[in-house]
Amino acid sequence: MKSKFEELKTIFIDSVDKNNYVELESATYNYNILETSLLKPLKMILLYGKPGTGKSMLLNKLYHNLKEHREIHYFDAPILSEKAFLKEIYEAISGQSIPENMRVNFDGLLKYAQSLRDKREVVFLLDECQLYSASLMEKIRLLSDTRVVKFVITLHKTEDEDIIAKEHFKTRIWEVIIMKNVTEDDLQLYLQKKLIKKGFIEVANMIRKKDIKYIHYMTNGNFRETNKYFYTIFDIYEYYEKNNPKKISTKKLSKKILEMAAIKLGYIDA
Amino acid sequence: MHRKIEELEKRWYRYKLKMIMIPLSSSIVTAFVGSGGYYIYDKHYIHNKPRTAVLSATKEVVHSEIEPVKVVKVESKDTKKDDSTILLEPIIPVIDLEKEEVVHYVKKSVTKRHTPNTRLVRAKANDYLTAKELSTMGRAERVTTPSKPHIIKRIKLHSTSANYIETMKEKYAHSHSSRDALLLAKAYYKKGAYSEAEGWALRANEINSKLEDSWLMFAKSKAKMGKKQEAINILAKYYTKSKSVKAKALIGQIKTGKI
């Protein structure tokens, strides 16, 4: 049987899963903008922000909420090969599979997309777009020009953002949603909701305001960092639970363990 | 896993120790620096500054300072009563030492006052005496240092413009500098040989086209030879490039016939 802290650890394993999505005011606000933007005659929507700000989670939620109602496809991992990418796009639109020894001609794909104008509207959700090559991004742009294929793309704040910054590309992005790290209050809500959702009410109550302040200081309110931090905290708790249970309290989070986890993750230089 | 957590715990203990030690050591250092600073301030500033005040104060009690503790009877002048107040001098070594120094200083000044007022020549760091110092001595005592005859060297230059031009030409042959070429142009211009002046100005300009005087000298030579329009054109071209005030002024001079 799994120990309590072993189970708690698994909650904080970083994964893009709709079941792990936590409703926060800021996230809901961004989600609503995203969903409304899809209803408008757009070409592209950009979700932009630092890693761990919840871009992928938002995209994932959008996909699961809309997949029953409209033609929507989600590429959670970037398809770096141009050949494979065009094949995936064509197969998603046409519903036909292409034999292994054949490839999609881009001009043909464009003409095919143009022929569907005013008949269909297919949405593609592309995650981690900073990994796509400039030439592939250019093809994505051309496809979006047909107004048959719409793209929602996520982009990390990196040097590659130059591709997006190009004037011709800028004009095609209809909506830019900037994702930011959360505030202390939102972080507290995020942790409490996450724990309560999995039935750990007493653990949620262990986290005090001053703990949140410390955690926010360590993680800057970044979801990925917070998940990593809590995974490590409960990993240490698990050790003490098995080896020296007297050292841990179940009433409040141990400052010592918080600091130990921070040392382990390199937040503190010890 | 066990080892990792144990190692992590050790690191945490080190971290906590560091967190305690840093403010503690910094406060110790601050206290040390502060007390050191106070000591220096106390030693060099407080006790040096009111030296004259201490001196005048100690003049009165100078005899009573040798013994560390002394009973002093102070008679009240106003009341003329027989009651006497007994004062105890504090035994503070620092003050005693200071006062001892002051006593020594007082003695020195006293002995100085009693020395006969003789006219002495003060020794100076250098070997020579000033006129004022010499005047205080008798004629016989005057020390005369053998002085070297002051010879003024004069270089007589006998030069002509021809010589100058030849010398400059030789110099130019070695240096090939724009400056020398320009000096030659100026020399020829002064001499009235405008054609040569024009040639040397051109040569100077070829070497360094940024040399403003080469443009001006070239144009002036042209103007002197009657090619005024040509000179104005050259200057106008130079002016558009450099916005030179001198060039503009020269254009005006040529136009008005001053050159």
C-alpha cells in the first residue's frame, strides 16, 4: 500500500493532463479570451509566456472542451520534420491516411485547403512552437491565410521569438494572450484546490500563509517550479515518515523540510 | 535514498549554521570596527583638539598630577569660612599620561622663554642662505660661493627666403609630409611665385586632402594668377564638404577683389 506522502508526491508530477487542471481566476480569464477568439474570423492565436506558466495546460483544456463540438486537432509535441508535419495536417483535414512511401506536396495542400473555403474550419493547436523551424512557421502562416485552417500556437519567451516578431508574421496573429506567473493568492488557491481535489484536505490545511510566501519567493509563482518543489517536499516527508516519523508534524509544514527541498533544487545556495 | 536525505540534512545544518554565523560575525566585526574607530577618534581627535584648553587647565593643577590620589583643600574666597571641601582626583591612567605629556610640554616652553634672545641664523635644509639670512650676519662671516660667469648663448640665424625654400625642399625630400609641402607653398606664395605655390599646395592636398590650408592656399594661388572663378569653384566644393568658415570667408574676399 502506498504511503500518504508517496501519493501526495504523484499529484505534483508535472504532466499536461486535463484532470490536473486547476481553475484559477487568472487561468479562467485567459481561457475565456482564447475560446472567444476561436469564434472570431481569425488566422492565428498566440499563447505567449515563460515556461511553466500554464500554456500547455490551457491548450489541453481547450482541446478537451471543444473536441466534441468542432474540428480541432492538438499537437502536444512539436513535429519537427516538415514532411511529417504536412502529412499530419493533410490527414487531419482529409481524414485519409497517406502511405509511408508518399509525401504531401505543400502547394497541393494549399490548393486543397483553399477549395474548402467557406465550407469547413479546422483548428490546430500547436504546442512548443519555438521548436519549429522558420521555414515551417512560414508554411503554417501560408496555411492560415486560406482561412480554412486556424492555428493556436504556444511559444516560450526565448530568442526564437524573433520569428514571430517579423512584421509579416505579426500581422497574421489575431490575438496574443500573455501568460504570467501567478500571485501569492493564486498560488495558495492552486495548491489548496490541487490537494483538496485529490482528497488531502488536512494537508491543504497544513500550508499556512507564511509558507505560501516562502514558496512563492522560491518558485516565483511558476506552476512547473511549484510542482517540482512540492514533489521534493513530499519526497523528503516520505523518507521521514518511513525512517524517523518523530521528526515530522502533520499539523503544519516543516520549515526545515521546505528549506531542505529548496537546497536540493538549488533555490538556496548552501 | 537514505544517504541522499542524510546528506541533504547535513547540508541543511551547514546552511543553518551559516545563517546564524553570518549575522553574528558581521555584528562582531561591526562592534570591533566601531570600538576601534571610537578608540582612534578618542585618541587622536578628542585629546588633540582641545590641547590649548587642556594646557591652560593643567597649568593650575600641574603640581598635583604626580600622585594618583591627592587630597586638595579648596578654600572658599567668598565666604571666608574655615570649612574646606575635599576633592578626590580620579585615577584614570589615560588622563594621567596625557597630563604628563602636557607637563613636559609646559616645561619645554618655559625653558625656551628663558633663553637669551640672540641673533642666530637658522639652519636650512639646503646649502644656500637667502639674502635676508645673510643680512643678519657680519660682513666677515659672509660666505661667498664661487659663481660661474653667466654666459648668454645666442644663435645667430642668417637666413633668406631662398635658403628657407631650399632647406624646406630638402626636408620635404626626406619627410614627404603634407605639412612641409604646405610650408613650401606658403613660402612661394609669400615670394609671389604663385604657380609654384599652387603646385606645392596641390602636392600637400594630394598627401592629405583634409588639410584645410592646402585648399585655401591652392585657391589663393589660383586667384592671384587671375583664375578667380576657378578658385571660387574649388572653394565652393570644399565648403559644401567641410562647411569651413575660412573657405567661405575666402570666397568673399576673392569675390570682392581683396585677393
